[in-house]
Amino acid sequence: MKNASDTRRYSAEELKALRARERSRTDWARVDAMTEADLDAAIAADPDWKDIPRDWHKDAVPVTPGAKRLVSLRLDPDVLDFFRSQGKGYQTRMNAVLRAYMRAARARGGKAS
């Protein structure tokens, strides 16, 4: 990040209006112009990254979305409320959590804990 003036603030109403006009919220020219050093500096300055290990992504695997199956699933209300409170994409995040659990269980020999 070059300086504090690069940060823009929008109200919820302004964001809805931008989305309604289908205007991109990303300045892609600015992103494309960033160097690796710029990216590293932006990450280092981001307080949300301070507790994340540098190699957090070492086991990440790109996932190509496949066909999904529609299921009926009973969840505890607090679990569902938590994921829904995360906003759009909560079902995708729930799937990612279940996938991570499945992979961990398989790594232990297929046994769930």
C-alpha cells in the first residue's frame, strides 16, 4: 500500500449502489502495478495477518468446483447462525470446513474423532 489515501471508505448503501451498477470494487490497474515488495509490505502492515503463520498455505490445494448435491441437513441453530452471519458464501465456507475435516480424518486413516 502506497499511503493511507489508497484506502477508501464506503457506507453500506454506497456499496449496494456500486454492486447494483456492477462496477468492480477493485482497482485492477493498481493491483497489476504492485510489485512483490509492495504486496509483502501491504501484508506486513495488515493487522489481520499478524497471527497467521507465514506458511499457512503450504498445504493449500486449488479446488475446481464440481457438481454439488442438494441435501437436507439438520444443524444446531448456533452453528447455522454463525455461518450465516459471515455473509454471502456461507454455504461454500461450510463445505470448506467439512472438506478440511474429511481430509484430516482420512489422513488419520479414515477414522473420525
